[in-house]
Amino acid sequence: MIHIVGYSAEYAADFARLNYEWIEHYFQVEDEDRVALDNPQAYAIAPGGEIFFVLVDAQVVGTVALVPKAFTAAGNVTDVELAKMAVDPSVQGQGIGKHLLAHAIEYARSRGAGRIVLSTNDVLTPALTVYRAAGLVEQPAAQDERYRRSNMFMALNIA
């Protein structure tokens, strides 16, 4: 049985480990990756976001960050970026990513966000399947300047 928990510094190394693993497998690690993965507190938590971890028998097997990206004039979050989603290869294909994404969407909705956005790449077929099944839709957009690998932008209205 899986258990999803919010950010705790004790899981910071797992956030980095899981994400560096998939990035190095498919792409090259970029400066923006290092900023996020080496400093998760500053990257996601300090600006008002969250990082979730999937635990199976107290072992971290998945993670995802929600990072606030756009705000109303009153300071309320309108857009939240779904970022750095990773599932340990040893448990991929078991629905963990689906549960993690559903949890992240519900969390963003409960915090009043109106939209979830993400940058991705079209070679990440299993991830795209999970995103599309959750209702995220490809959007026309310029390439995400932060990542050379980004060639897709997706969004989901949750308000």
C-alpha cells in the first residue's frame, strides 16, 4: 500500500536521487535541474509550493513538486507548475504516478489554484500517458527557456 506525504527535509535526498536518475537516463542535467534538486526547500516550499513523496514500506519510491507560478493581484496562486515528477524504475507501471498526480491535482485545487501547468518532452511516453489520463492537454507555447529538453507544454484547468 502506498502512502503520500508532504515535504520533509529527511526526504530531500530522495527528491534529488529519483529526479537525477530519470533526467540522466533520458537527457542531460541542466542548471535549472541542479537549482531545483539540490535546494528543494528554496525551489518549491519557500515560494508557497509543496513536494510530495510516495512511500512504500517507509521507502520513497516517487515524488513530485508543485511550484506556484502565477498570482492574482491579491497574491493568490492562479497557476501551479507540476515539476520534477519521478517514480523509481523498480515500481513503474504499478499506478504510483497516477496516484501521485491525482494527489497533487487535488492539493492544488484545495489551495485555490485555477490551473496546473507543466513542461515536458514528447519522448517521455509513460509520463505523457499519465498526464493525459488526468486531463492535462497539450498547449501551444514557446519552448520553456529553462530547459533545452522541453518541447511540450501541458495544462489542466482545475478551478
